[in-house]
Amino acid sequence: MASAFMALPLYGLALADRAVAAEAAAIAKVDYPLSIQGPKPAPVTPPTNAELDASIERGVDFLVESQRDSGAWGGPQKTKGLNIYAPGMASHLAFRTGTTALAIMALCEAREMFEGERRE
């Protein structure tokens, strides 16, 4: 007798799942989904090589100007309200190490674009 009571809720749950699945399948069978019937966005024109070079130069300028006196990048100042919370004493040091690594990687990638003192 106890097993009959146990099977009842499970059977009801299975019926509920089938109803939800059937409803979801009916919704999915719309003739024209929004991605087809909605307005088409304007085509995106790719940037020219000159625009890309200028953008990279601005990025390099930013990195060079924002480097700290210690040689690192990143710090608790100028967070734009996006403060990093990580427990532990060394969490900020780890963040600064990661930020510095990313900045150095970007500068290494952009190095070939420059000549002379700027390249060094």
C-alpha cells in the first residue's frame, strides 16, 4: 500500500513534465521566428587598416601613460565603481600581476608596428 502512495506523486510529476514539454514544443513551432521577421540591422562595415593601426596606437599610448612608477599596471584607484572583491591578503597583488601580464602581452603584440625609440 505504501508503494502506491509513493508512485502517485511521481506519476503526477511525470505528467506535469510532459505538459510543459508539449507547451514548449508548440511555442518553438512558430512559422516566423523574430530573427527572421524582425528588422534587419544595417550591414557592418569593417574598419580600414589605417583605422585599426590608429586604434592600436591609441591603446599603446594608454598603456604607456597608465604604467605605474613600479612598472606594473592596475591598482585600487580609478576603479570606475567596479571594485574587485576577493578574499585574502594577496588578492590585489594577484590582480595586479595578471593586469601587468596582459598589458605586457599587448605591448609585445603591437611592437612590430613601431620603429626606433617607440619600439623599445
